[in-house]
Amino acid sequence: MAKGALHLGLGHLPGGPAFYQHIAWQLLGTQATHVDKLARVTPGYCRVWDRVCGLRLEGTDLWIHDAGGTPFWALAGHLLTGRPVQLTNAGVPMLDRHLPRAVQGVLGMDLARDVGNPQRRATISACRWLESSVEALDRVQAQLHLDVLPRAIPLADASIDLAHSGGALEHLEPSDLDGFLAECHRVLRPGGVASHIFDHRDHLHHADRTLPFLAHLGLREPAYRALRGHSLGYHSRLSPTQVAARFEAAGFEPIARRRLVIPARRYVEDPVAQAAEPGLPRWLLARRFRDMDDLDLRTAACHYLYRRG
């Protein structure tokens, strides 16, 4: 409740979202835990890209959207691919204070033995002594694009093999999501993979796990816009079925949808997801959501894997 009140109070104020980000990132240091999470989950992504998508990372041109405020993905991408990584952020600069932690996280990942090489690891290890994250990006030749709009990604046509984001696209209005997916399709090479994790949970569930993870679907649209219709709290509230339809409308071919279920907190295939608990009883859903698919009602987050034909 406290987090929701803070979001509501600052979200509608001029400069409020930037002030909140300053508190969270600069004073509370939340990007440090973000590094730890990425170091934990990235090896799993690598296995999925290999085993599910048939994509070998060595030599791959990688684009990470909404890469966060640390150089983790720049360094991790260099280790995994040996290629310069493209990073797109919406007005989020890199923080220097977490550079040593990003280096430690990348080098500590539980990867297969044939991933990366000693020379790349030495390059990344030396980055811990640099004064700024920008220097680290230069060392691995990563390119950071700031103030990126979802409908205008500053990357060349057919220049990317793998596009990835984690927990970013649910913050976009549906029309902006459509624009982003069209751009994603444009920049991917034929056969390239779009790998995007869409967090379907109520944002406040992360602060209070007793809150049903789809509690935001219980609010009618006027109430939702009043309480959450700002940059700190907005969620498109699209269902997995609706998100998948938008990928296919953009011209993508489906590879897989991996659903995060509660309480197991692991990604599973559809038949297993059917046994998970729903995010909110159907009778508590706002009218527009009451015909939601049973599997969608049990999906806390979804890893969408699509290929450009």
C-alpha cells in the first residue's frame, strides 16, 4: 500500500517519476539487486535460446531493449557472443557505482564451459578498475542508445539476430507495443529471434506477495486509469493471448510461450500451467476480463519466443 501511495503521489507530479527513480537507483541502490537477478537468470535464457530456438550465441548480433542502469548486458553480451551489443534505454543512463558488481555478476554466471573464452573474460575482469560504465561499454564496443521511443528504434534494418527484453513491454500502451513489435521485426534478420518477457503481474505484487498477482485486473478502466495511469504504475493489462496475437500481427512466427506459474515460480509449458493457481478468482475480475482464457488467468509472466520468417 505504501509503494502504491508513493507511486500515485509522484506519478502525476511533474518530475515525480524522475525523482522516484533517483531515490530508488541512486539512494537505495536497487540496480545492485537487478544485477544479481540478471546474473542468476541469464544462463537460463541462454539454454532456452539454444535448446528451444536453436540459436547459437557465438557470433550473434544481440540487441537488449530496456537494458537497465548498469553495464551488465554490455559485458554479458560480449562474453556470450564476442560481438558488440546494442542497448536501448528510454532516458536511463548507466550508473558507475555498480560497475564492479556487474563485472562480478557476469563472470560468476553458471554457463556451459564452452561459452566465452579466457580473452573475453580477461577483458571483462579488467573493467572493474575503470572509473565509469561508459568506459566499460567502450572497452567491449557496446553501443548505448538513450531516449529511445518504442516506435523508432535506432537500429538498421535486418541487423540483429536476437532481440531480448525482460519486464519492459507491459509498460507500453497497446498502440506503442504494436509499434515496438513492428520495429523489432524490421531490425531482425530473417530467421532472427524475438525473446521478450512480459510480466503480467500487478506491479504492487512485487512489494506485497499477499496481493493476488492479477489484482490489477479487478479494477474497472476508470479506476485503473485514476490509480495507475501514470508512468510509475501503468500496465497495459493485455492477456498472454492478446500479446501473442500482436506478435503474429507484426509478422512473427511462434516458437514457444513459456509461462511463469505461482506458487512454483518457474516457467512451464501449457499443460503444466493448467494446474497452477489463478491470479484472481474469475468472479472478482472486472467485466472486460471475465472471459479470459483459463491458462492466461494462471500466467504470472510469459516468455514470448518468436522468429522472423
